[in-house]
Amino acid sequence: FAQPMLAGVLTTQFLIEPTGIVKTVTATGVDPSVASCVADVIKTIEFPRVPGAGSVEVHYPFTFRLASADPRSPASGEPAPRDPVPDAPGPSPAEPAEPEDRGEPPLTGKLAQVMVALHAGRTEQALVLAKRWHAQAPGDVLALVGLGEALEATHDARTAARIYGSIIDLFPARADLRRFAGERLERLGTARDLVVDTYRRAVADRPDHVTGHRLLAYALVRSADYAGAFAAILAGIDQSYPANRFRGAERVLGEDAGLIAAAYLAHGGERYAVMHELTQRQLGLAAEPSTRFVLYWETDANDVDLHIRDRRGGHAWYQNMHLPSGGELYADITTGYGPECFTIDGTPNAGPYRLSLHYYSQGPMGYGMGLLQILRFDGKDLTFDDRPYVIMTDHAYVELGTYQ
């Protein structure tokens, strides 16, 4: 298309049924072929299921701007290409300008109130707020998150696990919420059988989501079921995915197989059988230590970006994929779910690493929720550090701590 035909406002109107399925979509403005493309994408989005509620009518505008004026317009429905525009003024490709941190709080409303109280050490106040909120809205996922966070802070992991598990009970047909609940339970280190079961069911419901295969495989590793974990990751590799849906996923899954295979062999796996499976898929066995930061988000049609900074001033993100001190961001996923993976081969030597995420494009899905999983391989065993998050404000940043 000529550029002028792509500039302007595209207006969408769609109807969401109580099942979360988009029933009808109309899109007008800009160019008819673009409008048709956007409508087709909206039809594939899955919204939260609300039993007993009526249908919801949504009106949502998408603003298209020329790339020369705004290379990545956050108002557009699909983020523009990430590569710098060669003729555009501004920083050179060697020093790309990162998205501005506007200092906006990542959380709003009642969840923000609960988390502010927790961060200030007022755990009892946070628990009272969270319990009151949950009593008013027992089916609200954010209310369940707030109560679970407060219970964790008071060291009541058992009750927190029941609260997170209730997300599964409320939304059994939602693969994304099943995974989200499992990610919360993983941090607690309890209910191991429930975690494996919810990931397994999520894979059965949505085998076309890469994240489900990875979460299931590594949950089985944590349960010391190395044979099951190896079979699960191979199933993820053998699964077909929509073209260009999960950039870099083939590489991530292939390396996962090598890591899990190495752990499996270290814990009694039969070498010939393991190597046969890897060789058939042209994959290698992991032989050296490594550290991986893997970002998931359980929402569709939106864009969350992983940022890694080291103590030497290095900063890796979607326009600067490598740290001079070592480490690579594999790909930039702009369409939802992830995973975005940053890997440091060998022993990290520039820590502490500061980890954060940026809600680059909220899109029509609203708040984002997911997990930053830190995976460390020592040549034999895999260890994990789980950092779940919620982000509610478009363009805001969430700090996810440091890693030494």
C-alpha cells in the first residue's frame, strides 16, 4: 500500500459473548484491506469468560501513523516493525533510544492499594483490604491475586495456594488463566500435582501456545519426572504453530530439549534413547552452564518487553539484543503470550542484573499478567526462580528485582 492509505483512524466494533468468544466484528477507516485484516485478528482474540453475564459490545479505535513520524506508535493495533528507520532523525542504531519511563504506576485501583500496603510492610492492613475486596468480588481474578499476595506476605502459603487454585475452578476452560494460576502456585512451591495437572490441561486445550509446553515440561522437571519432562518438550517441538506467531520459539524449544535431556541423563535416563530423539530433530545436548531469563504474559494481542541491565551499564532490549558483557535476547514477540528469552552462556559475570518489563502495547486485552522465570543450568541440574507479575497501566514499567 502507499503510505497515505495506511495513515488515519480505524474504528472497530465487536461483540463479545459470555464465553469470551468474539461473535461479530466490523472495522472501518484507513484502507479496506487493512480494516479487513484487523477484523480478522480481533476474531481470534479470547476474552475472559463470564458465566451468566450478557454479551458485551466494544468500540475500539486504532490509530495508524506513518513510520517516519513514529516508528512504534503505541496507539496502533499492531506495533510497527522494531528496526530503526534508517533515514529517520535521532539516535544511531548503535545507541537506540529506549521507550520513555514516564514514571506511571504499573498498578491501579484496589490491587495497587493492597500492594502499596505490602511494600510498606503493613501486611495486616493489606490482608484486610484484600479480604474485603474478595468478599465483594469473589470471581474477580485481580481480587484473588491481591488476596493471594497478602496471604503469602503473612506466610500463609497453604491458604494462598487455595486462593490461586480457585482461579482454575472459576475458569476451567481458559488455558491462559490455568497457566497464570500455575505460575502463581509455582512460586509457592506447593501443590505440585495441581501445577502439573493445570499445565497439562492447558496444553490439551491450547496446544498451539508455546508457553504451555514449556511450563508443563519444567514443572515435570521440578517433580523429578525427567522422562515425562523430556516427552513434554518434544511434543512442544513437534507441534505446529501459526506462521510468525511466536518468533524465536523454535530456538527456545530446541535448547529446552537439550537442557532437559542433559538433566534426564544426569538422573538415570537411557543415553541411546535420549540421543536418538535429539538426533532425529537435529538438536544437541546441553553441555555448558547457562542462565535464562524467560518472560511470559498470559494475554493475547498485546506486547510486553523484557529489559536486562548489568552492573557495567549494559542494557539489552528489543532494539539492542546483546549485552557486551555476554548474553542475547533471542526475539521480540509483539503479538501476545511470549516467551521472550534472554540467555547468558557460561557463568554470568556482570551481575547484579536488573530485570524489568515494559508494557509497550496494551491493546484491547486490558491488564497483563504473567511470569518472569529465571532458569539456571549448572551442567547437570536445573534450578528455578519464579517472579509472577501483573501490570495494568499501558506504557508502564514493572521492576522484577535483580539476579546476581
